[in-house]
Amino acid sequence: MYVWVAAALAVASCGFMLVSLVTLRAVRRERALLAATRAVVATSGAPGDPEYAGAGLMADESVAAGAMLGTILEADVTALNARLSAARTGVADLGAKAELDRVADKLREATTEAHLWRTVPEGREHLTAATGALASAGRHLSRASALAIGRPAPADAPPCLFDPAHGPATREVEWAPHPSTAPRRIPVCEADHARVASGRAAAVRSVIGPGGQQPYYDTPGYGDWLLGYFTGYDPYQVARLLDGTVLGRQIPGRITSRGRHAADTGGDVGTVHFA
Ligand SMILES: [Zn+2]
């Protein structure tokens, strides 16, 4: 009997050590990212400075925001893969199945683009392509979900502005990012619409920034990530939706740096339309 008790204790302590190691690694990684972000922000001004969204951004992104972007990109691919697996269970409609196959294609594309972004020097376009593929995967998943229950597939829509990983917007709400900024109507997902309508806080995407966990739209370096999610819509409109935030100031510079404008027929043309 003592042998069994000793064996059980050994297994339990191994499990505890494993969990502790994993937790420790996660905490260390988060601290390292936060320290890197603080170092970057210390050399590139502060929100509100006219030059904050300026030329230093690319160098910043390769250090701290780049590491965080890699983490959230991985998380978004993993989350969509999990939703794809769940959606495949028991689905019989052929149209829905075809849409789910397109989700899988787009997730592979996102993974490839994310890899290229990490490995190709000056490969910022690949970050935008990765989140563009994720947005497309989200739209195909929404169509599959509707078709699977006998409903017509929804029309294309821009992603939820509170967190583009929530998928396509179905509603709009009036929102101001800060008490001092003017309210505007923004596209949001069904769940966030319900939260706001009942007086609760929206599920805003938070990332690690200079102040710790904070909304992505007030964190430098997420412009290309966000613009990819809004591929096919007017990028200047995206900036206007985030007027009064860090990204609202940075995005016009990111568009110009790519040599694209809202009037370019070959660029990110279109308007952000609301349901
Ligand atoms: Zn949402």
C-alpha cells in the first residue's frame, strides 16, 4: 500500500511541478513583453505627442509590439481552429460544409502569412495578409453557421471593432473610446451589442502595452494588424472610427507608408458599412 501512496504522491508532485513551470514561463514571458514595451515607448514619445505615430513605429514594432502581435496572431488562429472543429460536428448541409472547407483554407493561409511575417525581412504586408485571411475565415464561419440551421448566409460585413477576432459585425452601437472624445456609431458583433444594450462593458480586445493590459486601440503598433481585419473597407474610415485613440492617429501614417489611399482602385477600397 505504501508503494501505491508513494507512487501517487510522486505523480501528483510531478503534475504540480509541470503546472508551476508552465505558469512561470507564461508570467516571465508577459513580464519580458511588458518590459520591452516600456523600453520602446520610453524612446518614442507618449500618446498625445505629435510625433508619437511617426517614423519610429516600424522599429518599435520589430521589438515589442512584434512579439505581442505574434502571440495574439497565434491565439486568434487557435481560437478559430477550435470554432471550426466545433462547427464541423454534426453538420449535414452541403453548403455549410463547403463554407467550413473555406474556413480551413483561410486558416492555412493565415498561418502561412503569419510565418512569412515572422521570417521575411520588411514583411509587414504579411501581417496584414494574415489578419485579412482571419477576417475571411470568420465570414465563412458565419455563413456556415447560418446555412447549418437553414437560414440564408449573411452578407459580408466589417469585423467587430471592439475585437475584430469576434467575427463580422451584425449591429452597430454608439461608442466613445474616452470620455473626452465624441461618440460615433461603430460596427459590433451580436454579443457586444447585447452587452452594451444591457449597460455592461464591451469585450474589448486587451493587449500588453505601456500601462499593462489595455485596449488594443490605445496601444502603439497594431495598425497593420487591424487594417488586415478590415481588408476591403476604407482604411481611413477605420481611422475615423478610432478617432481620439492611439491607432486612430497612427493608421493614416501606416496607409501612406504603403503608398495607398482610399481612392486607389487596387488598394483597400470600400466603405465600412453598418448592418
Ligand atoms: Zn464583438
